Amino acid sequence: MRIAVGQLWQETNTFNRNATTLSAFENWGVARGEQLIEGYGETGELGGFLAEIQHAATPPEIAGLARFACWPWGSVDRETWANVRATFVDALNQAGKVDAVFLALHGAMAADDEPDLTGALLEAVREHVGPDVPIVGSLDLHANITGRMIDHADLLVGYHACPHLDAAETGARAARGLRSILELGKSPVTIWRKLPMITAAENHNTFTGIPARLYRRLEELEREDDVLSAGLYMAMPWFDAPDLGWCITLTTTSRHARWKKAVDQLADDCWNLREAMENVERFEPTDVVRRALDHPGHPVVIGDGADATNSGSPGDQTDLLRALLEQPSIPEGAMTFLVDPDAVNLAYKIGKANPFLSRVGAAFAPEYCEPVELRGTVERLVELDFVLDGHIGKNLPIHMGRGAVIRAGDVAVLLTEKSGPGSSPRLYETAGLDPRTCGIVVAKSPAGFRAEYDPFVAATYLSDCPGCASPNWSRLNFYRTTRPLWPFDRIKKPAEAKWCAALRTKST
């Protein structure tokens, strides 16, 4: 038995006007054929799938297709998408006959002229392998599920955890589902229902947050013999694309009426949570810094969701930095980071221990903020390469290029050449900073940062800044989404949105 595996992973923020190019994928690691297995066979969903599929009655031969993965950013440009698609098709041709295909995907990924890259890749693979070869895909729980995805995959398996700590486990669940299809000859039936709603990412915590009990329900369903996968996809909200909205999926091997009832009940429960999901307390930059200073313990973490690099924002927002620099004193100091390759280049020219003076920030998204004058000393020059284990990553190599730490009074500013995991203290630690002992630390993340920061911080506050990933919907211009869509349209029932209200079923 031969199984082809590949990966196409990026979370696209369509409000980030900077295109994702081929060089971005190359920076994070493009791999083809055997290189995919050798280089990334123990990483995330790929690692979980490859480890679990070896428990098959007869361990299969694995044919590597291609891996294109990069950090969340703007829409993929046309030329890059054409290159990616052609590479996968060529890899399928070289692989020859296969018995199944596994693809590690995100599910909210767009190109300039293609709002559904996940569905487009699944469609291209289906055209190549034909209707009888099972195709299984893994997804982030922020995927925007489309009919195209459902039509061209036999089984989709999504994260159950936010913060995303179950990437490898999701790959393993996908492998077990594929084994059921191949070894037991089970024919999948997928029942799914879209909901016309998006909600604030700060409340997407599946461990202790508002939707937690619904994810425990998914786990209960997956323990049933007939169920291959149960998914609840809360949708990447900064994804201006048709059919944007939450989705519930249930893939089974039987047609019991109770499965439809289960999906309908989950859909009703999701809809009834929408108001609570939008109830988030955030504070303007000056106010949030004051509250952090007034808190009796430290460190205090400030979550900057609007400039969340994990959500595809550029990481160059300056409002919080300006508020920190304006403080006459910050006990134990503060640290933040800023994506600004020109400023990094300047710091390297100036050299370590020398004075630094430059306007920084707002290089990628000047429509949301203005540069700020940064006057200080070049404290460190570093290479920002590390391995991420935590939210989003499992053995995931991180390449953020060069970095420079500028000390400006009580504030340490880490300047970076490239974007990366704003949710992880590993970023600061790699630069020689210790977020566990400082007074205030900025995490450019709406919620995922809690996985690694909550165990040691004294308090958490959320900021309300402008940015590509602003939780304040009125600051963003959605014009491609299918309407009506809550909360833009104050609909009372999902049935008012004819485009998505119906329960749908797809059989293989």
C-alpha cells in the first residue's frame, strides 16, 4: 500500500496588504519528495500522521509530495499559487499510483484570485487520483469550511484545541480515520452545517473558555464506533472571503438520523453562544499600560490581538510601544517586539553597545499607525532561529532572520527581520531576554499566548489597538463575505441566512 503525503499551510489575513511570496515559503522550508519526510516527518500534523499510520496492519510505503508552509501573512500572490499547484501536480505524477492521499492543511488560505486555496488544492488532487482514492486532510479549527473542501475530501479532521496544542494528535486522528476507510472498507458520510457568524478570537479558548463544552462534545462523538471525525470550526475572522462563518462537521460510516440531530444540536449551541463570544474587555494603549503598571505582581502580559503575528498581522504596530516609551518608569522593565527589517539592518550597521536612533514601525501597515522614534542602545544582535513546541507548533523550525535588542530606558524592544510566533516567550528567550522576570511583556496574540504565558504571569490584559487583526470589526472593510453575517447583520436566527442555513450531507 502506498500513501502520498503533503502539506500546504498558511493562515491568510486578507487585511494584510502585503503579499505572501514564494520566498516566504522558502524561508520557512519548502520540501519535495523524500525531503519532506526527512526534514519534516516529525513536525506537527505530518509527524502525528506518519507515526500513527505505521500502526496499520501492513505499514504502508510513504510517497512524499510537497510541503509549502509559512507564517501567517497576506494573500498568496498569483505566481506563487500557480507554482505551488504545479508542484503538487508534478509530485503526484512522479508518485505514480497511490492508494490514499493525506494533506496537512490550514483551511483559511487565499490567493489574489482564489479565496479558497484549500478547496482548490483538494480539487486538483481529486482530479488527478480520481473518485476512488481516499483523500484525507487535517485542518486548523479556524478553517473556513467550504462546499469545495467537503466535495473533494473523503475525510477532514480538525484541531480540537485552542491554543493549538494538538497538531500532532490531529494528524494521528486523521491516520486512524484513513485506516478505518482502507482496512475496514468503511464509506464516509459527512454531515455539515455552516453558521452565519464570526466571533472574537480572544474567547476561542477550548480548554476553559466559552466554547469548551462543545469541544468536549466533539470528543464524545469521536469515541463512538461509527464516527470518523467530529469538527467545530470557528473560522479565521480576518478572512474576507465568500461563505465565511462557523461550521460543524460530522463524518460517520452510518446514516443514523441521530447524527443529523447531533449536528443540529451543536449548531444551535454555537449560535446561542454568539453574544457571549463577542463580550471581551479590551483597553486603549495608554489605559492598558497604566493597568499593567498598577497591578501589584509581575510579570503582566498585554495581549495585542490587533497586531497578532499568529493571525497574519505584520507585527509592526506602534501604539503600545509608544505608550510604553512614554512612561517615566517601569519597575522591572518592559519588553515588546517589532517586525522592521530596515531597523534591524540599521542596528547591525551601528553595532552592539552603540547608540541607536531611528523612527521604527508602520513599515508594512502604515494605514493603522505611525512610526515612533526609538532612542536607545543596541544591546544585542542575534539570529532568531529556534524550534517551536506549543501553540501552533510541534517540532516546528522557526526562522525569523536577524534580530536586534534596543534598550530604551526601561523598555527592551526586539526588532526582527521577519514575522513569527508572537504568542511564545521563546521569541524573547532566543534574543536573550527573560519574560518571566520583567514587569510588562507584550504578546502579539489574541488568545494563543495563554498556553505558554499563563503558567507564570501575574495578570493578563487585552489591548484595543488598530491593526490588520483588530477585534473591532468596524475598523475593517469586509466586502467579499456572503451576507447576512452576524455581527455585521443583526440576524436573530441562522435560517435568515439562506446561503448557509441548511444541513447538508455528502456521501463517498
